[in-house]
Amino acid sequence: MAGNSIGDLFRLTTFGESHGPAIGGIVDGCPPGLVLDLEAIQHDLDRRKPGTSRYTTQRREDDVVKILSGVFEGVTTGCSIGLLIENTDQRSQDYSAIKDVFRPGHADYTYWHKHGIRDYRGGGRSSARETAVRVAAGAIAKQYLKQRFGVEVRAYLAQLGPVTAEKLDWDQVEKNDFFCPDVDKLEALDAFMRDLKKAGDSVGARINVVASNVPVGWGEPVFDRLDADIAHAMMSINAVKAVEIGDGFAVVEQQGSTHRDALTPTGFTANHAGGILGGISSGQDIRVSIALKPTSSISIPGASINTSGEPVEMITKGRHDPCVGIRAVPIAEAMLAIVLMDHFLRHQAQNHQVSVTTPDIARIGRGG
Amino acid sequence: MAGNSIGDLFRLTTFGESHGPAIGGIVDGCPPGLVLDLEAIQHDLDRRKPGTSRYTTQRREDDVVKILSGVFEGVTTGCSIGLLIENTDQRSQDYSAIKDVFRPGHADYTYWHKHGIRDYRGGGRSSARETAVRVAAGAIAKQYLKQRFGVEVRAYLAQLGPVTAEKLDWDQVEKNDFFCPDVDKLEALDAFMRDLKKAGDSVGARINVVASNVPVGWGEPVFDRLDADIAHAMMSINAVKAVEIGDGFAVVEQQGSTHRDALTPTGFTANHAGGILGGISSGQDIRVSIALKPTSSISIPGASINTSGEPVEMITKGRHDPCVGIRAVPIAEAMLAIVLMDHFLRHQAQNHQVSVTTPDIARIGRGG
Amino acid sequence: MAGNSIGDLFRLTTFGESHGPAIGGIVDGCPPGLVLDLEAIQHDLDRRKPGTSRYTTQRREDDVVKILSGVFEGVTTGCSIGLLIENTDQRSQDYSAIKDVFRPGHADYTYWHKHGIRDYRGGGRSSARETAVRVAAGAIAKQYLKQRFGVEVRAYLAQLGPVTAEKLDWDQVEKNDFFCPDVDKLEALDAFMRDLKKAGDSVGARINVVASNVPVGWGEPVFDRLDADIAHAMMSINAVKAVEIGDGFAVVEQQGSTHRDALTPTGFTANHAGGILGGISSGQDIRVSIALKPTSSISIPGASINTSGEPVEMITKGRHDPCVGIRAVPIAEAMLAIVLMDHFLRHQAQNHQVSVTTPDIARIGRGG
Amino acid sequence: MAGNSIGDLFRLTTFGESHGPAIGGIVDGCPPGLVLDLEAIQHDLDRRKPGTSRYTTQRREDDVVKILSGVFEGVTTGCSIGLLIENTDQRSQDYSAIKDVFRPGHADYTYWHKHGIRDYRGGGRSSARETAVRVAAGAIAKQYLKQRFGVEVRAYLAQLGPVTAEKLDWDQVEKNDFFCPDVDKLEALDAFMRDLKKAGDSVGARINVVASNVPVGWGEPVFDRLDADIAHAMMSINAVKAVEIGDGFAVVEQQGSTHRDALTPTGFTANHAGGILGGISSGQDIRVSIALKPTSSISIPGASINTSGEPVEMITKGRHDPCVGIRAVPIAEAMLAIVLMDHFLRHQAQNHQVSVTTPDIARIGRGG
């Protein structure tokens, strides 16, 4: 229990269920003196929010975040930041049918066993609605990292079912509803999703996340490695089933002579490592890839049981994303930004001024 | 900093470098009353220890673990358990050549930037030697889980370079030096490794880990999900670059109608989820798969720089594993056991249904 | 940083400044299944809230707490509980005069040095207003402890300036504005406070807190002792400068033959220990005593400096308590209840003797 | 459980029982680059160690600490520091008589209820022997604080039974076996202790701890205040029953006009606060006072019960301190140093370079 927090020094704690009056959270540990761009926070929330395209759930939420504390005259004070997002379009009546049954592939069954009680309306706490708060907190982290280090944290849809992006054009990402960096694949995506919706089914996706300009030296040996904390943060996103850093599973067939990134006076010559060596950032781009499962809320009937253990047939009604992976793009960015911000603070904590004469090579080593 | 611990309620903290006098750790939170089988702990250490086969480093360590506290007359007392393993075969002279250079693909470069100082002997703290302590702690967790719940935590080599195990015969796993569950692939593995050694190169591997008989309900919403903590623990193992739960990256191309595991009165009909729904154990087998990169310590020259930023050519001498993945089998088991043990305790903490039956003597003592 | 949380397994995180739009918090780790009495929570808030008597600040707040999550149909679900209390009577104009000066005895000087920025309105984050959220969270803990163990957590004013309560009549405590258990001292208290107000000064107080029916065995060796965590929680209350457990400072002159509480088959014969031995609850009443300093916000001029380091003379205007100690009674109860609840959960986590009786349905779900 | 750690960023975790083979610990988070003075560490251990004077237990331990990791060529590396102290003079046979009985005033009763098992030899984990590791870790913190900030952490015996030190002469403290700063009281102390020993009884003590030159700004609102963490650390020392910061309980009778320390351009004019305002260091001396109870191990018979609940009469044999408070002097210093070091790191973590232009006034404000 007490599992609703992430991060040690930059810590987000969240609350809220899909169909309660509001969701929200507390960001604890944001350094003072950051001039907050509230519109940029709202912009990230808008990127994630439901109802914006026909490919995502038709639930419509304004998702307006209120900042209740920790910011004075537009500047962070170093005190905890209270975040509140009201739920405005919850329709609880949609869910009464699932009160006593477990939707297959959902957390209904496990929450019920864990707690002996569950808020069955729209998944309650297990709903992806909770991730809106993460996006708001991540937007604060992104601003800090950008202003202080020029760090860019960006994500895109790398694959959706059988359709794989082959070109990486960052400018494209924000121009289409799929966050797809390959303009040539938009038609195929559109067609695939149309068919999927007709079939009442859903599909998985792969999201890639990249952080550029991360300084060398973030990450703590030996358990709180940067990559370990990234894996934790990514796997904490609803529906994520896999995480790769750098070349990921491809390393299984690689040989050492290929995998190791050569160091030269002008920087690394490659980036198989994905920007992390020994759990510590190397100055190369941090490359992360995650897989999101297809949502289990589909209109195709599925076998399940009820709370008495009797067999039932389920059709999930309500408003659902045929591909939850799409909206995970801003969420994945948020989680990576939160982890980086936390590790920046942890790294800064042990900065030993007497000896830390970061040598010239540090500047050289940022390539990759 | 302060990153040398893992787990909240069952917590392991470790210390020690590759070439210091000893490595060790503290297990804090092991419940009292566990009759410890010391031989079983040593057996897991022996499975991991170097020098046991020609496929692993020729460094020879006895890896005898001493239990210094927390166990009284063979039974855990609930107090912290001190673990100590002396280093007996360190040869520091092997490493003086790398004092001022960064081995490519290693943590030398990042540790040096992080701390402004590094113990360069054999990787110092970044050496996989540290994982011996994890294996000892994991062995304690395995015993508890086995005795109380019948949980089995087991791992095997699923793939090494181009050679993939196709059969899963658990009895085979402990019978060969590769922890390979497919007897038909031993010859191919042997041939591949022989060639690799001759070439002075190394290779990656995939390890699968399975936990059976895990009760329903372990895992904490929303950030401390069981799968998130497993991902963290696995990625904290040296050389791991990817983690999958259940079907992992295969879900990208799956549809919801396929992926969701049907529930019937007699149990789940499949296990695409890998035993975790909404971050909480479902009672299905927990299935985890990880990828380990090829070690960067190879005898093929590689380009690098020294601490002055000048180019150098590196050949890593010393004694190294051509495939560090092989020895990761007991380490991966240990990490999964530690996470499960931690989450069992966290789950038990909030159990409100079982009434506290303090023994009779408790009632007597209430005066005052 | 990230210091806005207390507790490990029953954890409260708070946000909010004196003059922001709202204060609030998140209770993470409340076990599921608790039928919450919302009126009892509000009752504790009313006991703490300002404006209720002429002895406390004339700021008037409704202090109505909204529960935004974690409770479904009146019962806790095991998910995080969001708490929100709107600020309705903040008058920021009162405080503009102190924008650039440091009130002596206040946190103005230290916050400004710590963060380089401060929300100067009414103390901002350092205001005792934040403690309202603690009272709400503590009320939840109190209900759980009461329902499950019959634990009573109660506090009273033991001394205010020169006036000391000599009788402990629990029934009296709620009947007067001083939370004084000695009806014979009410007149003296009233007279003293009237003179004090006239003089524009303030005074300190001693609050005693008692928890009865606490089971034996709560508290974790060696650093997270129950008494250590109580001391931490009490000292985290604004203005507290001292904490005693049991006989407290009187032990300096005691001899072992006097201090040690004899054990008999029918219980302890005394309670010098204050209910804690070796950091673990003994089943005796837990007795805690704390000292609160006189508020520094008084109308008697005091020497200070401004942010430019120049001398200034300060008179604190605004609405302030002449004795902040009085309102600390419900706050101290709340903090003790939070610590006890946290330690109950920590203790329960390691309970290895009670077997896990998962319900029947659990067995059904194990397939796959 | 998992309560054997203290500190967040500078964290000490300990293990070991009074009569096991060794005690030890891990310091996690010591910044790299500290040139360690090993003799100074040993010196603090020698100050604490038993057998040095006739006023403390006659158990004789060398208490030689071995540093097993985290230090390379005499300099800290930023990696975890393993500490080991072997037990050499344990005599377990002394304790077999108390196997089934609970010594009154000791942790026997509570440990037994908590864990259902206890290592009864010499108190096992509840023995003050564990504090030797704290002293070693505290000595590291003291060196860092001294070298970097000139912080001095010192303690002395302020009162023992009826004998109170009236003069504070720091030079005296290390010159007598009582750590007494008042040379005129040595005779009275000696006489009192001689009589006490003859009577077979024990006595309490008050220890004062002072930290000078602590920079302004350490401490985290609102729960992790510097004073709250100091209270926690002090109360975690065996036998401590009370903690005061600054004027402590005397504030109950103080008025605001007296208590608040005036600020002038040249510093504070007094130090009632004890160096902490709003939970954050003010630059004034940090003043802490603690009370230690008389040990319950005395040769005067006392009533108790055995594990079957039957009445027994206890005489504690073995070798014990008639006043455990004396040896608490170096322990109290160690705990304060650990807390300060932790808070320095936490403070440094959030250092926001854009805005942290520590103004001139900071230098002025260091008065005491």
C-alpha cells in the first residue's frame, strides 16, 4: 500500500478515480524559482485528453488543471504543488452492469481480490484517467529540464498493430492524431483503425521516447539506476507490457564488438546503449521503447465470471479507445521527464564542490 | 545517491567493489520465524559463482556467505540480516592499465563523470560481482515464499545469440552449464561459444523467469505495480537492456479479442497477461523475459578515449564472461523473489479482514 | 526536499498555503473496508478550526473537508484518499507590509534563505493552517484504530503559561475552549488570557496526549522505533519545541529501581515508560507530552531586519492566536493517530503467524 | 519492519546483535571526494566503547571498525561504505538465565511479543551495542561537515541524577570520564556513582548537543523539518525518553515577547529557538537536549513474569553501565551529525542556480 507516489526527490503522488468528482496530485520537490508556463502544461493535457479525435474514447473532458499551491506570482516556491482536475463527463450509469462481473483483461478481478471492494465505475482507480495528473506533473518537469539544461523529452507512435513508422520526422508528430512521425503511414493507420472499429476490436502499439541533451552522470548505482527507474516508470503506465532501453531485445543476438559504442574525442560514434552505461546517463540520447497492450474493453463478447464464480459472457459497453497506445505518447514523455528530474536532483544532492571539477571531456562526450 | 537499496518492506542494501576485501549486504524486513536452509542459500550462490564452467570468467571465488545477524538458532528473528562474502581471488594488477582510460561500453566513463573519482579495479562498484549478494538475499526470499505459499521462482536461458531454446524442460535447466531447458540445443550452444571465444568476442542472451503459485492480489496501485517493480528490479541487473511481462512486445500486433485472458469458473484459459492485471498478481504464472547485452570486455580492440580526452585503443584483458547472460539466471530469480517478497509484505500490511489474534500473554500485559 | 509526507504505509502528503485557494492532502495506505464517519472527521476539524472562541485567531474558516477519492459508497477502497479544504477567509492585504521584512521568531527568514523566494502572505506554507489537513487525516486513522482495536487517542491542555491542570477529567476536556481537563483552572486561564491579550503578548503551552488500548508489539527496531516516530511527528507540528515519552525529563533524576515498571501476571504495576519499551509498544498507555512556544505574532514591537539587511521594527498585525498551543490539542491527537496507524500496518506486514486465508474465489482464478 | 535505516540521502543501515559474531552497517550517500581520516573515526569509537572507565560496563571490546568498501586510496568514491565491527568479548553464558523471563524495563517483553522469538543474549538487537556503528557513521558525517562548512558537532553531560553541570567549558569535556564540562562537579559525580554502584542501582542523565556554524536553510517543510528529524534521531537512541530543541519545555511559561529572537544587521541577539525556525536552520547554534533513563539492568531484585505469564523475581547479572547516559555523549553527536549531513544533501538537491544568489544578509545572520 501507499503505492501512489513516484520519485524520491521530485515526487508525484496522485489520487482519484475515473468517476469521482475529481482527480489530482501533489508534486513535491520542484525546486524554487521556476517560472511556470501554465499554457504549456495545459497543452500537454490537451494532447492526452479524450474526445479529441475519432480514434480515441468519446468521453469529453475539459481536463483543465488548477494549481492550488506551490506557485506564487507565477514562480515555484519550493513548496508542494497541489494539482486538481475536475471530472466533468463521467457517466456512471454506463457501468452498473459490470458491478458484479469481472471484465476479462481488466483489473476488476485483481482489485476485487486485493481490496475486497472495488469502485467498479469505469475502472475506478485502475482507469487511465489517472494519467492526466501525470501529464501535468511531467509538464512541470519538462519545463525545468528544458530551461536549465535544454533537455528535450519527446515521444512518438512507432508502431500500431501491423503498421510501422519508417521515417522519424519530429515535425510530423504533432500534426496528426496518431503522433506518427511518418506521414506516409497515416493512410494505412486510418484504414486499419476504421476496420478495427467496425470489428469492435482493439489493438496494441509501440511508443518510442527520446530525451536529448541529458547531462552525463545522472543515475544512482546500483539499484536506482536511471534505466531501472525508467523501466519502473514506464511499466507503471496502464497497459504497458514491455520496456527497452537502447537496442533492447536486439542485444540478444548482438556481439560485444558491435554493441559497445566507441568513444572518440568528439563523442560517441553510435548509440546502441540508449544513452545509459552502468545505470548512469552518458550524454548520448536516451532512447526508450515501450509496448502497450490492446485495451480489453471491446464490443466482442468474452468469457468471464462474476463475483460468485459463475460464468458470464461480457461485452464492454461505454466509451473506449480502440488503441490506448496512441494517447500514451504524452504520458510516456511525462514519465521520462519525471524520472530525469528526480535523478537530476539526486545527482545534484551529492555534488561535491571540492572535487567535482567536471573536466573538459564532459562537454565533448555529449554526442551520440 | 543512496541508491544501494531495493524493496520497501523486504529491503536489500548492498556494498562492495569487485576488488575490495569483501562484498555484503543487509536484508531488512525478513519476517521472524523462518527456518533458514543455509545450504540452499549457498547452492544459489554456487549456481552464480564464477569459475564453475569454461563458459564463464575464470576468476575463482568461493563465494561463501556468512550470516552475521538476524538469525538465532537457525531461525530468523525479524531483525536485520547481515550478509558478508569475502573476495578471495581479486587480482588488482590486471587492471592498472585501465586506470586512466574508459573501456567502451562500460560504466567507466559515466562513473568517472558522476563521481569525479572511480575505483577502476575490475569495474569497482559497477562490477557484476555485487550481484552475489543479491543471490544470497533472493535465496532467503525464495525460501519464505516457497514455505508459506508454495511459490516457485525459476529461470532459464531462452536464447543466446542465434540459438533459441524451443523446449521448456525444467529438469534440464540445472543439468547443463547454460541453464538451457532444451537439451537438443546444448551442442549448438557449445559450438557457438567455442567460436566466440576463439574470436575474442561476446554475445547477448535472453533469460526467462517464471513464478508459479503466486497468490492473487500482490501489487500496489498505481505506481508501485508489481510489474513496474519487477521491471525496475530486472533492469537493475548489470547488462539488462529490456524487460517483458507476459507477451511483452508481441502485444503491439495483438488485438484485444486475442490478448485478454478469458476467466472461467476453473481459472484463466490463457496467460497473455503474464500473471499481472492492473499491476496486481492474478494467480496466473508470472512470466518475465529479459535481454542482457554482450559484455564489452572483449579482446578485440576498440576505440576509446582517456581521462584527458585523447583517443586510445582498448583491449580488455583480465578474466571475463563471453556471455554474462548465462550467470544471470540465478540473479534474475533472486530479483523476482525479492520483489515478490516485498509485495507480499506490502499486501499483508493492509489486510484488514484477518483479525489480530495476539497471544494470551498479550492480554496480561495491558496494565499500567 | 519532498518533505511534505509523513508515514510509510499510512502516509499523508499535504499541500497548500495560508492564503492560496485551498489546502489539501492525500492519505495513501488506508486499508479498504473502513466505514468512514464523515461527521466525526468534520468534528475534529471543527475542534481545531479558528474563530471558534475568543482565545484563538479571529480568522473564520468553514474548514469543510471534501473527500475526492478512495471512498466508495461510504467505505474506503484501499485507494488513495484525496482531501480538499478551501480557504474562504484569507485576507492577503493584511500581509503586504511584511513582504520585505522578516518577522522575528517566524520562518520568514529561513524560508527566504532556503528558497530564495517566499509566499509572504500569512506565513505561506509555514502557516499552521496546513495542520487542518493533518487533523482530517488523523481523524481517519483514529476511526480505524478505534473500530479495530478500541484504541482511544486523546489530548488535553496540561499547562498554559503559569497555569497547570492538576486534575485529569477527560469529560471536562471537550467542555471548555481550553481543552483543559481541570475545571478548577478555567477561571485562572480566562484571567491570564485576558491580561495577555491586553498586553498584546502570547504564551506557550504544554499538551499531553494519551493513547489507550494500543496492542503490544507496534514499533520497528532500531531507528523506526515507535517513540522515535512519535517524536518526529510531534516536532513536525508548528511551534513544538520539546517532546517527552512517559516520564520524559524526569528520568534524569530517577534511579533504575524506581523507573522500571514491574511486570506481574495481571499487568504492569506502573507506567514510567509511557507505554514503549525498546521502541515497541508494551500495551501500557502511550503517554506523550509536548511544549509549544508562544507565537511570535504579537503586537509588541520587536527588532528585525528586512531583506536588504537593514534594521526595522516589527509589529505583527493580522489575526493571531495568543496561545497557539490550545488549538494544538486536536493536531497532537491527529499526529499520534497517524503514527500509530502507520506502525500498526508495518507490524501487520511482517506477521507470519496468521495464515493467509484468501477467499474461495481466489482458488478459482489460479489457472493459466 | 525494515526499520534499520536512518536518513534519506545520507542513509545509515545497521545490523548486528550484542552477542553475534559482528555488528556493522552501510553508509549510503556519502558524497565522493572526502579524504577520510580513519583515526578520527576510531577515536569516536574509542570514546563510546565499553570498558574504558570504571563508570561504564566492564565488557571490553576493541571496537575496531573495518571499512570494506566505498573508499579508494583513502578517498570516498560516492559508493556505499560497508562498516564492520567484530564482537570479541561476548559472553553468552551470562544470559541463559533470562531466556524465558522478561527483564523489567527492558525490551525483552516487547520484542518477544512483536516477533514471537528473541535473541535473549544481552538484549540481542535491542542492546546499545548497535550504537557503535552509529558512531562510526556519524564520524564520517562529522568530517564532511567540518571540512566543507566548518560545522562543529559536540555534546556533553549536562546532568547526572542530582548533579548538574553549571559551567560549560568545552576543553574539560574530553578530559574526564563523564564528558562533564564543569570541572567543579567531577568530585560530586564520582561520589554519586560510587554510592550508586554500591547500592546496585542505576541513574538517568541529560546530554546536551550543540552544532555550530550550520548554514542557514537546512530542513524541509513541512514534515521533514530539521527539528523533527533531530527528534526522531535522538529518540532512536536506546534509553532516550525526551528531546528539547532550544529552550524546550521552558517555552511553556515564556511569552512571545521574550521567546522570539530579535534579528539585527549583525545577527540574532539571542538563541531561544535553538537554531531552527519553521523547521529550517537559522544559522544560530543548534541546541538539543536529551534525557536518558536509568538502565533497568541492576542488581536490585525486581518483579517480572516469564514467557508463561508466571511471576518471577529478577536480578540482572552480567556487566552493565550504572549510567548509560554517559556513553551516549558520542552517540548523540553522531546522530546529530547524520541528520545534518542528510539535510545538507537534501538542501543541495534543490539548489536552483538561476535564483540561488545567497544574499549578503546570509552571512550576517549566522550569529548564535
